Amino acid sequence: MNPITQDRRHYEDLALGEIIDLGTTAVNKEMIITFAREFDPFPFHLDEAAAKASLLGGLASSGWQTAALTLKMLGDRFLVRIASMGGLGFSDLKWKKPVMVGDSISGTATISALRRSRSHPERGIVTLDMDIRNQKGEPVMTMRLANLVEVRDPSVPVVHP
């Protein structure tokens, strides 16, 4: 047993359909501009006048910033509590509505699939469906994320209903 993760939830402890509340993060002008300067320097993320004249109608967070904030929330509320072995990637990423200055984002991660690794019986794979919304309840981003999770005892077959 891994001494670092022995007190965390393992693959066997996770349940299909389990919903994780990700909490809330407020997004402000300084956050948007700081992120955009380094990672996504489009005018609608950096300059209020250019943003107002754009399709977005105002200073908006980069979609990648929304994804990064979501990962931070997922880490704080779920990944640090499980025996996570790292991410496998994401799919079906959709930015549905821009996150604007003053918005707050919150959301859920739902366990949509669980399976054991065929080649590594000490590993399980958890698939999470992410639903991120603004303070008005409007969807701003969805994606599917896969993560490796330690199996507590690889010699015992794991059966989920």
C-alpha cells in the first residue's frame, strides 16, 4: 500500500453516478488579464475597448482559463481526496458561454464510468463528466475527464453494480 495515499479513497470507494460539488470561484478583471498576457493574448481577453467591440461584448476569460480554474476546483474538492495517479486526458470540451468579468463559476463532476485497467490491475480509470455554470446557472463549459486511480488490493476483483 502506498503510504502517501493509504488514507485516501481508492478505486473501490468510488461509485458510478457519484456527484462531486466543485465549489465556486469568482473571476475578476485582474485574473483574466494576467492569464491572457501569459497564455492567451487575444484583445478580447486583454483590452476592455477591444473586448466591448468583439463578439463577446466585454472582457472575457479565456476558455483555457475556465478549464484551468475548473481543474483547480476539481483538485481541491476531489483529486486530493482520492488515490489519484494522474490524468489520462479529456474529451468533448465545449465552451458554451463566455465567462465575463465579475462572473462566478461553479459546477459538478459526475462519475460517469469506472473500469479497471486490463494491463495494470493496480490501476482503475474513473471518467468524470464536468458541468460548469455561471452565477445565473447558465452552462459555460462541459468536458469529460479521465483519471487513473489506485486500486487498494489488485488481487481482489472489483465488482460495481
